[in-house]
Amino acid sequence: MTFPKGFRLFRTTMSGEKIREGVFAVHKPQGVTSADVIRNLQKHFNPSKTFKPWLEEERERRNRESGFQRKRRRHQRLEVKIGHGGTLDPLATGVLITGIGKGTKSLQDFLSCTKSYETVVTFGAETDTYDCLGKVVRRAPCEHITREAVEKALAQFRGNIMQQPPIFSALRVNGKKLYEYAREGKLPPVEIKHRPVEVLEMEIMEWFEPGTHNFQLPKEEMTGDEKAVVEKILDQGAATPAVTEGEAAKEVPEVSSTKRKSPPPADEVKDESAEAPKKQKVSETEAAPAASEPIAPEPASAEPTEQPEQPKSQTPAVKIKMTVTSGFYVRSLAHDLGKAVGSLGLMSELVRSRQGDFELSPEKVLEYKDLDAGEEVWAPKVERFLQEWEQKRIAKATAEAEAETATEG
């Protein structure tokens, strides 16, 4: 069988050990950045037996490099090459596509594929980040909102639409990130244009009446010049008109997207679906510092303390599932939906349930907690995932080769 030019089967070391690389999915938990996930994977993969052959082969490859190349790498640590194929913000959970070794070259393919999300939109306020982690810019009455009103409003968000990126995103305007203008109390030099995206499916999963759920609106209010600037930006592009497919194709955004919306490792690949800059003192490129003093465990005989019941939110909320194309911002949907029902809205929860052919199920993703359980737990799963990826790659290459042969014949 002749494979397409450039295709390589799995690699082995000089001693015959298999070099494991490829693409698999991790179940990202809430509260960590996508870059944090990559760093934690490296922390466990670098000293492991599973990826020792990969590191040995990489060391040998570097030894064969020219003196100039070795000089450039003199401060570069030897570690397993890992990247991801689509950022999820800290609030979000779900499928995070991950590439190992030469599998990182395939990550670009996952930026253009469709993705499925489940999100909760809470009504009654809008924030600078369009989600529950931001500061409240404005509040609005929401008692009039019903499930029927939301069902009707969703019609304008299906199909080909024009969507304005969140003001707290890392789109660049004149070389500067958009959220930096807002934080400095300055208006961007150009209007933030709506961009064409497509919503293939969208429907309500669950409706929450006031007093029946715990999706609280943020308490922190935005003030001063920063608030004035954010209000002006919000008022510039409140509408999200539906367009035809032809019209969407003609639209050209005036702002350019950065390769990433957070500053993770340089070899990672960026997605534009859902990330907001993390609003905390620790940057996304640094791990959060450990507590200065360990917390002493309670005596074994101590009675378990009851957690106080969280107060119920007095605003309506809705859980929506959707399938969208690349470039779609779920936070923008939450913001725009609030206006469409005569109020304001924000994103309170987000799960990426599918990206390409990777789905959020125990048999198809690596659970993040498995890393701390040890190599004996995570290694068999990762090996199986990489083997499955390799088999798909071989099947695809075989089909392409047969099609090429049939064409030549």
C-alpha cells in the first residue's frame, strides 16, 4: 500500500520502543485555564515511563542538530511537546483537544470543525466579560421573561448570523488587545464589527424560574471611567441581525484575532469560541501560588460541619445546547439573548460537550483527576486514545491512497 506523500506510521526508538504521540481529549475542570491543563500534563508526562521513548528520541534529534540550533536551545528544557486545539476559559468545562509530539501538527484541524456546547444564561444584568466572573455594568428588570419569550427570541440566533465579539476578549485592534482598552478607560480606535458565524442547532434544555436555581448574578459593580467606556462600547453594537449565507460571506471583520485569547505556551493552538481574560492577580501563564501555610486537617472524631444552603437566585435562567461553527462566542450569545428578550443576560455556566469527533464521555476523554491518581491509572487510557487516533489516521491515509489510485486508473 502506498500512502500519501509525507505520511508516516508510528515511530519507534533505536531499541524498538514505540514513541507515543497523537491527539486525544482531556475533560477540563472548572477553575483552571487551558494553559494550566497543558502544564499539568507535562508535569506528569515528563517523568513517566510512557513518554520516556519520546523524550529519548527528541534528545537524539537535538544532538544531531547544528551547533547554531543547539546554541539556540541551550536554555530550552527538554520536555514532552504538548499543545491544545481550542481554548476554554476558566469558567468552562468539557472537551479540550490535546496533541502530543507530532500530533500537535493536527491541532489546527480542530479550529475549523464544529463544536457543541451547553450553557446557562442568567437574566437581569450584563457584565464587562459577558459572564458571571465579570463586574456588573448595568442591571435590568427581568420578571417579564418567560420560557416562551426565550424560545421565540432564539429563532434569530439560528443559521447564519452576525455576532459581535465580547469587549473583554483578546482580539487585537491596532496591535492592542481589546480588553486592554476597556481596562484603561479608553475607547478602541475603530468600531468593533460584527462577524459572520453559523449556528447549526440551538434549543432549550431546561428553564429555571426565579427562586428555583443557584445561578446568582455577580455583586461587584463596575464604576468610574472604566464603566463609561464599557457602556459606550456596549451601545455601539447591541443588535445581532440575522443574515443570509451570501451576506455573511461578504462580511470582513476590521479587527484581527490573536492566535490565542490567553497567553499559553507558544506552540499551542487557539480557538475563538469562548474565552474571557481571567480576572485575577495571577496571570494565566503562571500557576496559582500555593498557600503559605498548610491547613491542618480536622480531628477524625470531629462532627462533619453542615454547609449553609446557598440562597436561590431571584432571576430567571435558561439552559441551552447548541452546535456552532468556529469563531462563535457563547458569551456573546448570552449577552445578545438578554437584549433580545427586553432585558440583560450573562453566561453562568459553559460545557463544551463535543469538538469534532471527540465527545464528552468517560470512554472518550481523559478525566483530569486521573493525572493525580498516578501513571498506572492515566497511562492505559492515554495509550488507548493515542492508538485509536493512529488507527483513524491510517484508515484516512489508506482511503486517500485508494482514491488516488482509482483516479489514476
